[in-house]
Amino acid sequence: MSANTANTPSASSPTSGLRLPKVPFWAQIAAGLTLGVLLGWLARSQDLSWLKDTLDQIGSIFVQLLKLAVAPLVFFAILVSITNLRKVNNAARLATRTLLWFMITSLIAVAIGLTIGLLTNPGSGTGLTPRDGAAPKHEGSWIDFLTGIIPTDVITPFTELNVLQIVFMGAVAGIAALKLGERAKPVLALSESVLELLQKALWWVIRLAPLGTVGLIGYAIADYGWELIGQYATFTADVYIGCALVLFGVYPLLLATVARISPLQFFRGAWPAIQLAFVSRSSVGTMPVTQRVTERLGVPKEYTSFAVPFGATTKMDGCAAIYPAIAAIFIAEIFGVQLGIQEYLLIVFVSVVGSAATAGLTGATVMLTLTLSTLGLPLEGVGLLLAVDPVLDMMRTATNVAGQALVPVVVAAREKILDHDAYNSATSSPITDADARDAGQKPTVPVAAA
């Protein structure tokens, strides 16, 4: 039954008064946040280890379910998106412009992160010392980044969830399919069907986001408490302010001046993806929803199916630009290391060029270790930030996903392929059957209402 039918008054129906009201998805998320905070506080204040473990398991299962679909989803999304470019005029030009705008927005984001970090000195007055840190289990380096793109076999990247290698294999398979032409049609048809199947299964996981929120937020508070967040108050505020400036300052400015379209309308249409990203903390997990809202904003489906999967694995203004810039300054202050112009330029370079290392998964540890190793800062500094990472990752991922929807809209507007009627009529309501038919396919991922 559609939402419109559910809202139609029916005085003659004896059961109409018994219907439960449909709770919007944003309200479910808000309820999950509130309940998570309350249960986390209860578990910590009353020392209820069983409740803490339960919250941990709920959050871990939700994240694990998201990760379960990541490997095949990325592979088939990249493969199909590259082959879909054959349906678009000036495909090479669009791909180049997309990459260029990815880099431009990353450059702006890292500049904002550096400015905030230099103005606020987030590491001073925390009471933390180098002994409070611990070296991370997984590190990032330029050698690993460059040599790690090419897998040693076709199985390991999927079992170890190496998204960068999966992207590489998907791109190779997509280019090969383009070269084969008609002979690759059976493979492409199968790939498109598998991709739709994965998106449908992932949506079932997405519907569990309110429950996952209870576990993730609750465990963070039960394990670390408000005292820890207070200790990192300046650093946490810096990351949130930096992301907010990009999300609500830079992006609207680009939409208004470069694309010459309404910023408010963009946020109205993109809101379902942004709110889901905030909760799930996974750009890849949010990718099907991001793609649907971008299509609903008037970007051609053939171009969206390339730009959004590409962005979900490489476009990380929150995790790969703002966060490592502020975190590097924070860690340098804790360890008493003086940073100069050369180090700041290196931070900019790593953020703009190395963002693919974040791989679209929850957390930004790999990108941070890549930045620290490039600057020569102690990797033990990563351990100082792991405690507040879940709280930071929500805002970082929301910024990531907003940028992943923004760039295709800007490029489409600049290239005059944006459907302005669709853009101006986009809403934050669920994607209905009619929306899916307008997009030229069966509904696969219904977007929850904002």
C-alpha cells in the first residue's frame, strides 16, 4: 500500500482506526540515537556488563552485515558503471570532469581542516601524553598503496575486503567488457541482475539502521563515557565544525555559483542518503541510496551509475581531507613535533591524491596512518583517537556521501545534461514505484523518508 493510500481517510472501514501510524525513517533513527544514549549511560553508570556486551554485539552485527555486501557490491557496481558509460556522449570528458571536481572539493576541504586545526590547537590542554597512544594494527603507506592496487589473486581481495583491489578488478572487467562489445552482453546482463539482487539485500540491512544505531552509540558511551568525549572536546568540535563548513558552506556555494541551481533543493533530495550515512558510517553501504537520490535530482542514470560507485570508493572529504588534517595537528601537538609549511603541503597532497586508501568503509584509520607516515609522525598517535572515532565517523561519512552526490550534480549541470525539472521537483520522500519507473528500472532500494 502506498503512503498516499495509507493517508486517505476511510470512514467506512471498521479497521481504519486501528492502523498504527507510519514512523518516518528519520524518526526511527532519532529514536535509536536516544535509546542508545540512555542504554549506554545505564550500562556504564550501573556497571551492567551484560548490557554493554549486548550493545556491542548489536552494533557489530549491523556493521558486519553492511561489510558482507561490500565486496561483491563494489565489484559489480564498478563493472556495470564503466560499461554504462558507453551509453553517454562524451564519456571520457565526463569521467575527467568528475575526477577533477573530486580533487577540487578535496583541496578545499583539507584547507578548511588545516585552518581550523591551526586556529584551535586541538591537542593542547587535553592532558594526553604519548604514552596514552598505541600503534595501530593496520597501517597505510605509499608503497602499500601503490603496490596494493593490483591483487595477487582474485579471491583474497574479497575475503580480506581490500576494496581498492576490488575496484581495480571491477574496472578491468568493465573495460574488457567494453572491448568485447556484443559478446559481453550475457555477462553484463548477469552482472546487472546480481547488482540489483545485492542492492535489494543491502536495503534489508539498511532498514536495520535504527537498531544498529542503538548498539553503536550505546556501546560507545558505555565503553568510553562522556568524560572521554569531554577530554577530546576541542578535537571533536573541530572535526564537526570542519565537516559542517564543507557540508553547509562549500557545497551550497558550489551549487549556487558553479552549477547555478538551488542548494536547498539539493539537500532536500539528497537527505535520505546523508542521514543514512550518518548512522551507518559507511559510504559503500550507503551507495545504493546515494545513487537513487542522485538520479532523482536529475542526473542521467548512465552517468550516475559511474560517478556514484566511483565516488563511494575514492571521494572522502570528511575521512580523507578534514579529519587527517586536524588529526595530524592534534597528534603533532601531543608528541611535541613542530610542523612547518612543507608538512602542511604534504597533508594537502596526501588528502587530494591518496583518498582512495580509505576504501569507503567505516573509519579512516588507514588514511590517517598514511598521512602520519608521510609526515614522519608517530603512528602511536592513532591510538589516541580510536576512542572517539565512532562519534567522529558519523559526521565524516555524512560529509563524504553529500560530496559523492554533489559532484555528479555539479558536473551534470555544467555539461547541460541535468534534468532541471526533476531536480526542482525532488523531495526527501521515499522512492516509490513511479520514481523507479521514471528511472527506467524496477525499484531496488526504496529510500526512507526524511
